[in-house]
Amino acid sequence: MSVERRRNVGDAIFVDEVGIEYGIHGDFRLRSAYQPIYAPRDSSLYPVAVEGLIEPHRAGRTGSPRMFFDSVAASDRLFVETMCRVLHLRNFQNIGVDGLDLFFNYNPLVNDHPARALAEIRLMSRHLDELGLAPAMLVCEITEQAADDALLARLVREMRRDGIRIAIDDFGTGHSTEERVSLLQPDIVKIDGGWFAEFCRHAAAERFFRPLVSSLHDRGAKVLVEGIEQPIHLRVALEGGVDLLQGFLLGRPALAGTIFNEEPLAIEALLGFDNKVVPLHKRR
């Protein structure tokens, strides 16, 4: 454990020829990718944020993030998770678009020692100014995996005190339940994409989804649906009154340094509707 604490994430981070930072872990080169998050307004979707994601490369080929993280030894997980977060924070400026928020993931299981976990959060907050980032621009996604609730509540209070907003990830699966919403009182609840896709297969999906969204709104949380991959997913989400949307139908993750598309997306074109059809979210 003492060896782990002495390791310096900065020693594993390098800069390429165009100024983009990347990490090295074993045979993998780790690059930041950012997926856009949209907010519906009138007849369009507007980019308002991005989520930082890791794209692992090995032997010149892009690998699966899940397979990469599953392959990381338990003794290396804290180091790798920290390195990925640092990469996303440092590379965020390369998007070159003002006004976007940055979502980043935080897995409480990786660092479940109270003193170390709190120290990690405080260290991150202290360095935000150096990166030109304001805490209000950041949204920390707490993963759905189980963690000690008392520790998790302390971490959330610490981040909130620094001005960082909190999102619960993968709502609808595992431990991301209404009880967790009550405990953490998140600013944003992310609906799990797999759960939502299965939900959209039901004929009355629109009718049953709206009460869930309304109940989360009543708790003071905005609702983000991820995994929007088909027009039906977008339609159900919009008619349910969600605040934010993310998925391959709208925009795929793009490596840091890629030109970011700031243009709004036309909702009717995405839904495949002709101009005579008005989605329900526009009738309210």
C-alpha cells in the first residue's frame, strides 16, 4: 500500500506532437475522448457538456475500455483511475469551445479509505485553477457500484463544498436506486442506457417514463438519459421531459484535439418525422 501512495501519476503522462496529453499503463496508451451531452430547447438539441472517457490503444489498435479496465490489477486501479481523471481535466481545454461542462467518473470502490479518498478530492480541487477550470464546470459521476454510504456521503459533501456538482450514474441498475438518490441528493441523475433501451421496447413506454422523470425533478435533480441510439429512445426521453441527452445517435466520443461540432441538432431530423409532426415535448 505504501508503494501505491508513492507513485506519481504525472510520471505516466506524456504530451504528443500537437500538445495532447496521454497516459501509459503497461502496453496501453490511454487517450481522452469526449462525448457530447445535449439539452433540448425548442426544436433543437444544443451541446452543453461533454463526458470524459478513456480510449485505450495497444499495438496501434483501439481497444475496448471495459476490457482494459477489467485487465487492470487491483493494486493499480487507484493509480489508473486517477491518471484517467487527470487526463480528462488537462485535455478539456483542447476542445476549444467555451461554456461546456465536463462530466467525469468517480468509482468509490477504487479508494475506500476515508483519509485517502478525501485527500484525493482535495488535491484535485486545489489544482483546478492551474488548468483554467472552475469547479462549477465539473460534474462528478458517482458510479452505480456499491460503496460505504457514510464515506460516499462525506465525499459528496466535500465536492459540493468546492462547487463541484454530483451525478448518480447508471440509475435503474445495481445500487443506483431511489435510496441512493435520497442519500446523496444529486444535481443530476443519469438513466442507464441499457435499462432505458429495454424500457423503450414496451408499448406504453412514454406514459410510464414521465412519472419517473417527474419524481426525480421533484427531488431537485435534472435527468440525463444516456445510450440514445435509436429515434425511439430520443422520442421517449423527450416526451418524458428529460433535461439532458447523450448517445451515439446524437454524437460519438471524439479524441481530444478533434474539432468539436457546436451546431445544434434538429430534433425532427433525428426522429425521422416530417414537418407536420410535433413531438410532445414541444406541446408543453
